[in-house]
Amino acid sequence: MWKQLFIFLSIVCMYGETKYYHEKERHSRYHSDTENEITWRKPHHKVSSPPDHTKLVAMARYVLHNCDWASIATISTLPAIEGFPFSNVKSVVDGSMANSTGIPYFYMSPLDFTAKDLSKNTRSTILVSLEQTRYCESQKYDPEDPRCTRLMLSGKMKKVKEGTNEYTFAKAALFERHPAMANFPADHDWFIAKMKIAQIAMVDWFGGAKYVSVKDYLAYNYTGTEMLQYHNQLIHRDVNFV
């Protein structure tokens, strides 16, 4: 009898420890070590589905507007690889969440690789992918799958003049989408840069690369309101979560 009781108590203890471990693990996913301090990781965008792949202009504008960052390629000025292509990641917007312009804007510091390269050669190419919205993942498309649209904008980068309406608009759009920028070190001489687009290339569905008219791309009337709706839903969810 004592042996059976001992086995029963051992099982109860093991169950209790296992339950405690899982509860602790679940709790730690949402809470920091400080009590009542919630650690919230920004989820990837879940915006409305992209346009039909045959609508190239609409797709190009959609992909840029719904991506938070871009890979930007420049001609390197680093001594060991001077003249080589060099790629970097930069946060990007093409306007406010509810007002897409199609023009990529960046917040840069002269201390950064990219800004140093652009000070010598303003030519660059930026790339954004539909994968960044997690749409491709939801469709089980590999990032290299032609159905996972890749947009490549090539052109010359230039500074946006401070004090202009465009500067005010671009800075507000950057800080709206990337609020951490407001706390970037003030002594890094931040400036806003934009691309004057010379060519738009896309891999969009099967059949090889496609090219979009810059004039048609910039003229396309796209508000991008799904990004604003997503943002508002996220804020509402965060408030309720807290």
C-alpha cells in the first residue's frame, strides 16, 4: 500500500512540475522579467491581397507601399571593395499609410555605408519583395518563386530639401511607419533622401522580367488605405491587449 501511495504522489509531483514549466514558458513569451511590463513584438503585415499579377502598375505600387524596408544597392566606396556593388537594408516609405506616392523615401545618416556611397555616386537600385508582406508564405511560395513578386527600382538618389512641403510630408510618413526614428541619435545629422526613378523592373509571375513605364507608375492613383486600416487595427488590438 505504501509503495502504491509513493508512486501516486510521484506522478502528481511530476505532473505539477510539467504544468508549471509550460505555464512559465507561456507567460515568458508575453512578459518581461519586470512584472506587468509587456514585451510586444510587431507582427508582419497582414494586408489585403495583392492585385492580379496581370496588373503590373498596380502590383508595383502595391508591393512598394506595403513593404517596410528595402535592400538598396550602391557602388561601394570602401577601400577594400571600391567600385564593387554593395547592398544594405534601409527602412522605406513611399508616403503616408493612407497616401502612396510611389516614390521611395529614406531617412539616412552620413555615417552610414549607403550615404557614403551615394555621396560619390548617386546611382542605386532598391529591391522590395511581396514576401515581406507574408503573402507568399501564406501561399507556400518560395521567395524566389516568380509568383512572389519582386520589384526593382533603379535611379539616382537625392536629398530632399529641408523646410519644403515634400520634406515635411516625407518625414511625417517615415516617422508614422517607423516611430523608432524619432529616437535616433540627434548627432547623426539625419537627412531625407528619395529616388528619382529611371527604370522599373519586376519579376511578376512566369515569363521572365517585366518592365513598367515610370510615367504610368507615378500617375497611378493608389491610396494604399489597407495599410492605414492595418495600422489602426494593430493599435486597437494593442490597447485591448494591455
